Amino acid sequence: MKKILLLIGLLTFASFSGCGYKEGVSTASAKSYLYFTGHTDDALVSIDKGTKFSVDNGKNNQYAVKPGKHIIEIYKNDSLITKREIFVSDGISKEIEVQ
């Protein structure tokens, strides 16, 4: 009888320990954001010498980038009008003014 109770106790303990508490830290992926203000009509933007793309004006139009240092180039009529080196921290939105 003692052996059966001991076996039941061990099986109960083993089943509860298998469903135990999981420890760890979960973090979101690192992202930062850029948004453009000013005269964005007909402006094309290149980030880190990448493909040029048009941007929309305002804080509601944000573009995700990795945190860190970036080179922003702004073109109008195929002419480079602005070239800036910026640094953005994780989770930060940075304004880039187009003139």
C-alpha cells in the first residue's frame, strides 16, 4: 500500500512539475521611426543610399528604421537638396524637415 501511495505521489509531482512556470524576458524588436514635415510635395527620400521613395507630410506618416545612425538624402527635381546624418534611439520618432 505504501508503494502505491508513493507511486501516485511521484506521478502527481511529475505531472505538476511539467506544467511549471516559465521564466524569461520577452522584448519587442528594436524599431525607430522617421517622419517628414515641411515641403514634402515632389520630394524623394533615400535612407542609407537605398532606393528613393516619396514621403507623406506629417507625424501620422511614420517610416520604420532600425535604431542607430542613418544618412538621409532628400531630392527634388533629381537634385540633392538635403543630406543629413542622424542618430535615432530605440522607440524614438524623429522629425526630418524638408525645405
